[in-house]
Amino acid sequence: MSVERQSFGFMPDGTEIFKYIITNASECSAHVLTLGATLQALFMKDKDGGLRDVTLGFDTVEDYLTRSDYQGATVGPYCNRISPAELTINGTSYPLTVNERGITCLHAAGECNLAVWKAIVVDADCVEFSYLSPDGQNGFPGNKEITVQYRLTEDDRLQIRYKATADKDTYLNFTNHSYFNLNGYAAGSILSHSMTLFADEYTPVDANSIPTGGNLPVAGTPFDFTSAHSIGERIEAEHEQLRFTGGYDHNFCVRGEPGALRPAAEVLSKESGIVMRVETTLPGVQFYAGNFLSGIPGKAGVPMDKRTGFCLETQYYPDTPHRPEFPSCLFKAGEAYESETVYAFSVAD
Ligand code: BGC
């Protein structure tokens, strides 16, 4: 195992951005930036032993700042949507920055993903990123000390561990927003990828992608991925939920007890033979099929077209602050938020 540090460019104010590359004995590697604690590249072995970079993204700091789509980033302190954009905690109302449809706070209005994080090499296989989110940033209460550890193991598991504490009661919800293409970032559509989700229920949304409350069973719907289906098979099916979101863009309720690491998803591409299994301690996973990718140029200038990458964003459910029936992510002052998500790679026989 080794960790190498390279310069990745500069912020407009001159701050240098670094890329940390964790490489294992079989030459698989995870490349993580101090900008947004962003997974910029992830090289994994295909069925022929070749390395493929299975995440979309950019080559420059400027592109990450101007064209994000939240590519690869650590998103927080509250990922996904809160709508209306306000929190009420202990009787006090905290208005949040609105950055979607004039009513919603999406991905904390882009805080963690645009921040410059400090990095330390923890071990030959692990780098830790830390960021202090100031009290009141985009309306979220509390000074929040956040750390994210990326570790790549010899058996090709990318482990991401999050820890955070705040000095006021506050809502915390972190995710990684990588767009994956198991044939490689330049390989085009992900619709033939085969997807299994370890989820018997999902949280339906309204036309603004805000949960309408409670969970619905996936059985008998295009949301049933309890056995493997290609992403494309039913994505255009006549179903109100798919119409509202323009394709899969929903929170699935991961089977089993939150707090324990358990499978959330397994994805296979027959073309490359690459299998990605997602495990998490969190209650939910947002399966987003890249419906809004609009062709902007990414790495090596390759356009990131609609549905050329998919996301599996592990999370507390969206809009939890307004949904008492969802697992709570309100943390008391000084109480630790901790979670772990693993993207584990192998090759299909
Ligand atoms: C959301 C999508 C959104 C994307 C980029 C995902 O987490 O579910 O609706 O387009 O992030 O912002």
C-alpha cells in the first residue's frame, strides 16, 4: 500500500489543492482531493486485468468549482433536500439557503463539496480529511467539526468513514456523491448495468422531489430491485414517481438495522465484469440514475451525458427534519455523528 500526494491546482484565492492517491498491491487506486474531500478517480481491475477509472469527474479545480453536479464530493452537513428550507430545533427556527426551485435547500447549498479540507495521511492505506463548518453557514446551526477517512484495502474495498460533532443541537447527514460507470468514465450509458438494491421499501416524493411521508413497498413496481434488473429495463415505465423525477432519483430504505454495516446495493457490468457492492451503516441510499447530467465535458473532455453515471448516495432519508416518522438525524451538542460506507469491488466469474 502507498499514499502519494500531488498538486491538483489552485483555488481563486491561491490556496493549493492536493490530490492524495492511495494505491494497493494490485495497482487499484483511489484519488481524493482536498477540494470537497472529493473522490476524483477510482481505478479498479476489469475481467481482463486492465485498470478502469470507474468514476466520472473533472481534471481541474476550476471545473469542480463551476460545473459541479456534486461530482465525487463529500456532501454535507445535510445532503439531499430540505423543503421548505428551514429547520426548527428546540423551538427556534433556522432559515436555510434556498438553492432549488425557490423553496428547497439541496445538498446544504454546496458547502462541504466546495470547501478546502485539511488532509493527513493516517496510514499507508488511509487519508483523513477534516473541515470546520462555521456556525450558521447556509443557516445550519453549530460549529461542526467534520472528518472523512478514505481507506483502500488490499481486497479492493474503498471504506469511507465520517465523524462529526457540533457545539449546538443540529441536523447532520453526509454522503459521497460519486457518479459511477463500471465500464469506465468515458464508456457512455449505464442503462445496461445490472442493479440489485437490498431494499423492500422506498420513500415516494412529490413533483419537487420532496418526500410525501412514509415508505412504500417496492414490490410490483419499477422500484423493485430486490432481484437484479438492468437500470434501463423499467426506467421509462409509466409510473408517476418516475415521471416526477425523470428517472430513478429516490431514497431506498436499506434492509436491516441502521448502525450495522450491511449491504445496500450490488451493481454489475457484464461488459467490464466489474462488480461494485455498497455497504453502509446508514438507513437509506439515494439511487440516482444521472438523469440530469447534461453533456458538460468531464475528464479528458469526455461529455457527461444523461445517464452515463449513476449514484448510490448513502444517507439519512431526505427532508428528515420535517418527517418525524423517518429515522432521526438530529444530534445533540457534543453528540457524535458516525457512519461508514464501503464501495467493494470484485470481478464476476
Ligand atoms: C439528487 C438529484 C440531483 C443530484 C445533483 C442527487 O443527490 O437526488 O436530484 O440532481 O443530486 O444535484
